[in-house]
Amino acid sequence: MSEECDEEDVLELLNDEYARAILTETSAEPMSAKTLSERCDASLTTIYRRIDRLKECDLVEERLQPQPDGNHYKVFVSRLDSFAVSFEDGEMQTEMARVPTEEDPADRFTEMWEGL
Amino acid sequence: MTFDLITWAVLAVSVGSVTLGLVVGYQAYRGFRRNDSRPMRLLSVGLILLTAVPFTLTFVTTLLIRLEPSFAQFRRGLFLLAQVLQFAGLAFITYSLYER
């Protein structure tokens, strides 16, 4: 996943307004591609393309939203907390923090099982 | 009462299996409570029916037969019961997987 994607790639990805919008919206709550398409005022194709690139860099996580009626759909959630660029002593540094994964075994268990 | 080595081994493994089954089943139940997840509740019941309950049955059966040899006549019936409970547990787990 992240072998093909270094911090420079993330920086480039963040340059894209739709990728930024997706990360912004899904930092509040998980959303389907359709919802994102409406919120970000972009076509589904655009959204899916950005989501694919964000997934490649492990910046967005895909989950299955279970529905009582049985029609489960995919939702996406941002995994990026912060990205910082700094310039010091003739060097550029990038610092990236991802959303921490669940620590409680019960929650990890739930996440794993619901993801199946 | 003296037990042979095999009986001790069966009892020890049964206790260990019940413990692990309860641990995993409990975490699944906590997952249900913390995440309001119905599949996890089904999984929890399934895991306990698959592991803790049948192993407890094995434990109790082994112990009873050693204490009261005439109980051996029930062994096959109790074995079937354990199998049925394990099947029920698997059914719950399967249901949890597909019924979302």
C-alpha cells in the first residue's frame, strides 16, 4: 500500500481540491461515494478516482456500512490526521500523522468482523 | 479418586478451551455493546456455543463418568448434545456473517 506512496506523493495528492474535500468531509464521519459526490460537487467518477489514489496512500479507509434492510454500502473514512511541511537548515521536512487505529480488542474485533 | 494421565489431559484442555472460548466470546460481546453491532452479538453467542458450552459439557461428562461409571451409558447422548451445540454455534456465526 504505502510502498508506492511516499510523503511527496501525499503532498501532491493534497494539492487536488477533490482529494482535500474528501479528506475534510470524511474526517467528521464515514460517507458513501454518493454523499461525497454531492458534498464535494463532483462526479462519482471523480470521487472514485480520488478515493482510489487516497486508498493507495492509505489515507482513506473503506468500510462496509451494514444496513438493517440488507443493502449494505461502502463508506469511506479519512485516515489522515495532519500533514505538516517545514523548512529548516536548507532541508524540507514533512510530518504526517494518521488517525490512530482502535486499541481495544473488542473494537478491533468488531472492525475486523464487520469488514468481512 | 485417581485419574489416569489421559483423563487429566482431557480435563486440562477442556478447562483451557472453555477459558479461551469465554475470553473471545466476551470480547465479541463487548464489541456488540461498545459499537451497537448486532452481528457481534450473534458472533458472541455463536462462539460461546461453539466452544465454552461443549467443552464444559466434555469436562462435566468426563468427571461424572469417572465418579459414577454407570453414567457411561449417557456418554453418547451427551456427545451428541455437544455436537448439536457446536452446530448451533456455527449456525449463529454463519448468520452473523451473512445477516447484516
